[in-house]
Amino acid sequence: MSLLDDKFKNHFTVIIQNIFVFLMIMGIMIVSILEEGTTFEGAIPALLGTGALGLLWSLYCIIAWSRTNFYVTDEEIIKEYKFIGRSKKVVNFNKVASVNIRRTFFNRIFGTSTVLVNVNSSVNAGVPEISFVLKKDLANVVKDELAAKMYGLNYTSEKEEVYGSVVEFSNKDSILHGLLGNSSLSILISLGSIVFTIISFTYDLAEIGLLLILSVVSMAVTMISLIIRYYNFRVYRLGDTIYLSHGAIQLYTTSFKVNKINAVKIKRTLFARMLGKASIEVEVVGLNTEGSTPVLCILTSMENVQKIIDEVVPDFKYDVEGLHQPKVAAYPWLMKAFLGSAATAFVALLIIGAMYNDREVLEYFDISIELAVGAVIACFIVLAIVYFGLAHLAFNSHKFDLGDDTFLVQFGVLDHTRAIIQYDRVQSSDVSSMPMPRRLGLARINVSLLSSMGKMKIQSGYFERDMLDKVSDIVLERLANGKYDYRKLI
């Protein structure tokens, strides 16, 4: 007899979790509103109010839990809620993109798992359509039964321990991904903040330094969270389904069919390229990853990246390096750098004028007007060099190429992203150009796709307009000659 034959509820520990979170929030609020030195007697009204609210919230959580039911038919997953209002959420298996298991901190304490059911939709893409909490073993069985209804596979959760990853990732790889997986710009800003913090404390600007320290701490927290999230990373494929698992504190197990992938992106940040490494992200509609794009491969060598593409997503294999922008494309990039420099020069002149009109601030910090003006001019020169340097990098980094079933768009300046897209995944393509590149016969293409985060646009560099127009022409041609595969958009 299947566990899905009867109605079932969330595990009762969700009540404890909701009450605990509520009390934590109320506790923080009480601490923030009570004045320093408040006695216990003075805090009694606030404590009584919190206790009353906590009791009401506890009653609501208990009743809501008892009135929420889940059940599964041969074609649908259904969630019913009957309390103050009534609601019924129905998800057809044909619309389900993935069924995943997540083990939060509370799940691990109580020995439970959260089952997440995601659908093919760009609306609320990061939120599961239906989720429920069960004991760990039951959650795995329910996931297996749902997967069998969706995929028709003889897959069981126990096999996750049997099948090894296509590429063996070490904990060192997880740490490296956490440190260098963020954008290079954010890392450079954090490094600059550290330098500026030291300078600010040297000149007794403690308040500014404190703000910068907070930004650095925030960056450190982001890096550590990435390390914890992608610890013990594994990826493998069975049949037409891809399986991912990772996590140190909160465990993630994810599976999705290959035909749910709308794009594969090979990402190489500035620091990753220095080490000869890259990561892979996949755009999968309906795959909930809590506000981030699903990672198919954490930072590893290019050999491992190629191996994963060959064995896991061979339909997105693209051996051609891609075409560089034509030489005349340098002019639009240089124009952008010139306009940026002109705007920066205007701001620098305004700052210099303000310093000459009001020298009190400079006198307070005992800085001469000549030194301050020299510093502003030096900053302008540095920024102008940066603008033109970025224009040079943008000219060299952008690539484009058309294949038989897929095409390539490589974009980015400091960080390079190589996106491989199948024509049948394209929702729309917009080829446009500003006056200057248009006179040079150049344009840029914006390719619209459905992604795990909702709608997404991928923009190319400057290429000949006729070549970019071929994307929509090929899509229309595939529709006309029958090569267009509608299943790739399901």
C-alpha cells in the first residue's frame, strides 16, 4: 500500500518551529524597545504582552496544522487548508519541474525533511508551489513515489548513497568555491573596503570605518554560507534525470529532468580564471534553490567541467570557441569609456569647486586644499584608466557563435559567462543598436529565456546585425520544418 493513498499532514514539529521563530522575533523586538537600565518589574508589561501574543500564535499554529491536509492522486498533488478561509492548491504532475528534499537546521534537530514541489513557472520561481514536512525516512519514500509518478523511474533514495559523483569534489573545492564563487567586483569592493577602513582609522574616521567593517563582515558571511551550502557536493545522472546533493548544516538533494534545462552557463570569474577553474550553472524553471541559480558544478578544473558537460548535459556540449567581436566593435566600447570619463570629470569639477567654496571640512582634518584637489584629480585619472581598461576587456571577452541545434553567447567583463542555449529554449530575441554601432553595421542581441529565478535576458556584445538576426530566423525555420521540439519547453 502506498503512503500516498491517504491524506497526510505536516509533521507536528512544524508547530514547534513556528512558535520558536515567533518568540525569537518578539524577544529581539523587546530587547530593542526597552530602555537601558530597565528593571524586571518595568519589563513585566512587555513580557506579559509577548506571552499573550505567543499564546494566540501557538493556538493559531496548532489549529492551522490540524486543518491542513495533503494528498496525491494519479495525476495531481493537492494541498487543502480549512480554517478561517478555505483554499485548495492543485498541481498536475505534467506541470511539476522537480521534487526536492531540503533538511534545514530544525529538520536535522527533529529528524525530519522538507519535501519541495516546484512547477514550471516564471512567477514566484524561487518559491515551491507545495511543501510539506515529514519524518526523514517517510520523506524519502514520498519523494521516491512522487518521482515515480513524474518520471516513471525505478529510482529510490537509497541509491543516492550508491551512485558516486561524476567528478569527485573535495572539501577544498567547496572552500574555493565559497571564496571565489562570488563576482569579482564584490570581492574587489570588499578588498578596497578593507584598505579604506585602515586609512579611515588612521585619520580618525572611526564611524566611516565601522560602516566599511560591516560591509566586509557581510561579504565574509556570504563566503562562509557558500562554503557550508556546497560542502560535500555531488552530481550524477541516471537516465534522463540529473541528481545534485550538497550541504554541511542544511542538506539539499535535488533532481530534475534534462529537458527542464533552458540554458547551461559556464562561469569563470577573474580569480577563477587565474587558477584555471570554472563552475557551471543551469537555468531550470521550477527548481527552487532559495534565491540562487542551480549549480551543476562548483569551482573545479576545466577538464572536470568538460567531463561533467560530456556525461551530464551532452546536449549542451559546444566545442567551438566562438567568434570575437569585429574590430569596429572597439569604437562603441571606447565611446562608453569616454562618456563615463566625461561624467566623472564633471563630478570631479563639482567636488573641487565645493572644496574651494567651503574649506572648513579640510581645515578640520588638517588637509591642504592642494592635497585634496590633487587627490580628486588622481581619482579621476585612475577611474578614467579603469573605464578604458574595462572597455578593452569587454571588447576581447564577448563572443558569439551559431551552431546547428545550439548557439553560444559569451558575455561579461571581469567575470566571463559562456551561455550555451538551444534554439528551442528561446522565448524571444531582440536585436537592437544605438546610433553609433548602427552606422557601423553592428547590433546587440537580447535573448529572453525562462530561468530558475523567473525571466532572464542574456545580452551579447557588438556583432554584425545579419548574424544576430539568424537566431530568430533559425527558430522560425525549425518551427516550419518540424525540427522544433516542443518537449524542451515543458
